[in-house]
Amino acid sequence: MGSGPSERTGLTPVKIVVAGGFGVGKTTFVGAISEIEPLRSEAIITDASAGIDELYPDGTKTETTVAMDFGRISLKHRLVLYLFGTPGQDRFHFMWDELARGAIGAVVLVDTRRIDACFAAIDFFEKRGTPFVVAVNTFHGRRIHEPELVREALRIGPEVPIVYCDARVRVDVQRTLMAVVEHTLERVMSEAAAS
Amino acid sequence: MKIQEVILKAMSGKLKWWEAAEIIAHSRKEIAIVELAANLEVPVGVIRVLAADLRDQGAITITEPPTETVSDSSDNDYAELLHKVLDGIRAL
């Protein structure tokens, strides 16, 4: 399988994963900056892998669909940045590993009213070693918690950047994506210095 | 004809797969597998399998995100890529 720039067009694809609990604003986040309408890509999975589907206790339903958001942004230097919003429901976490593969890093979107909804995402990226930033979604510009309170509540180390971001506002989303790349860059540089 | 339409026709049997492959090979369009899947309303896994078949026939090339391979090979290359991405996002 090829890597690096495509032979045909010379475009280099890169990706950033957008995670967080169900309904935290991932679709809004992707839509705020994507040059295409956020696409909902569906993966059909069988009940065997999806777990129990209580809506169909008689077993008539053999498959279920899971949607993930997808956005695209053309950058200069012949780069294309793809944004992947992870499926929020707990039972689709098995898909995250594939989404995270090859990603520059991740955004964990946090709604401070439901802070526990993002624990699974944080846990996943920490274990996998994927660099991530926490983006507190500030609906209506309200800063609900101070960064250190958020850090404490999420039990994340001092190295994880926390940014505030209104997922509807393009420049906020832009800054958040820059924070991800900067964070990954810092880690690469410090690893290079250590070796 | 868009790649989506070509694949759709191939899937519905209106085009032979090798015909579809030929058309795609002559097109210079590039599209993400997941984008294609969303446009066609076909599961990503299906497109991935079809794309792999077309690649094996030499009709298309599949480009993986360079991040993992680059980060394995050289920190400098990876840092350079990240600088470009950062610059690109900043310039939006």
C-alpha cells in the first residue's frame, strides 16, 4: 500500500480525529470548518459485534448502522486534511482504533455539563498514545469552568492542552486544530531530543 | 462521469468491473474512501474491498495517510510534515 503523496495528483492526506460523548457537538465542529457539508458515512455492523439491540427482542433485526461524521479541508502545500468524528455511542468504541490509525492527533470535545461523557475518549487516546487536546465546547461563549478545574475533573496530566472552543465558530475550530498539530509537534520534537 | 457514478454502475451491473476500472484509471480525480462511501450511501467496508480489488488490477492507487510511516522513519520528516499542516491550517 502506497504512502506519501499520491502519484496522480501529488496531494498528501492527513487526518485528525474528533471524539467526545454522544451529542457533544462533533458534527457541528466538523461542519464549522469543512469545505464540504459534513458527510455521514455509515458502516453496517451485525448484532454480533454491536452487542444487544433491545429494540428488537425477537431477533428480527440482524444489522444496525453506525454513522460517523466526515469533513474535508484543502490546505496549501498540497495537503488535504480529513476530519473524522467518532461515533459517540459507547458500543461503537471498537471503531475508534481504525479511525485513530495514522491520525496526527485528536480533539476530545467536552461539554462541561456532562463531563463524564468524554472519559472513554480520553482513556482511549491515552492508552493508544495518540496525542490529543481537550476542547471545552463553550456554547454562547460561556466559560463554565476554569481550565484547572476541567483538568482535575478529567484527571488528565499537565501536558494535555485544554482549549476553549465554540464548535459553531470557524476560527475557534481552526485554533483547536492548530492546537492539536502543535501538541503533536512538541511531542515529536521532545522525543527526537530525548533519543 | 464522476467516480461515484462509475462505481454505482459497476455495482448495479450496468458496467463490467474492468470497464469501471478503466474509466477510473483514466480519471485524475482523487477521493477519500469514506467520502465515496458517504456519497454512495454504501458502507465504508464495502468501498474498501472494491477499492482494493481495483488497486490490485492496477486501476487506482490508494494513498494511506503518511503520518504513521513517516513518524516511524524519521522524526525530522514528520516534524516537517506537521509544520506544513500547521501552516496550512493557519492560512485558512
